[in-house]
Amino acid sequence: MLSDITLPGGMNGIEIFGRCHEQRPELKCLFMSGYASLSDQSLPEGSEVLSKPVSMGELATKMRRALDS
């Protein structure tokens, strides 16, 4: 799963991942944020935050690492 941390409408990306993870415990997630202060939030174990803007190379590397773990 790839999600921004800050989303419109109430829930944030971390909360959405938590709900999805309840149904699919094997699910992994990369989070993105354009806000430096948000990238320091408490994240689910094994997840990472990519600071926006993110390059395609960095995104591909992090996704491959998450899928292989």
C-alpha cells in the first residue's frame, strides 16, 4: 500500500492502513508526506515515510525493499 499521511476528510493514511491491516495482516505500507513534521509521526512497525517530492528511483527502491521484506 502507498498512502500520503495527510488526507482530506477526517482519517489519515496511518489510520486507513490500520483498518486495512486488520483485514490483511501481511499488508505493508509506504507513507508519503510533504510536511517534515508529519514524517516524524509514530508509524506502524516496518513502514517508512518518503518525503515529497520523491523521485521515481527512490520510490521504486523503497517499494522493492518493502515487497522483499
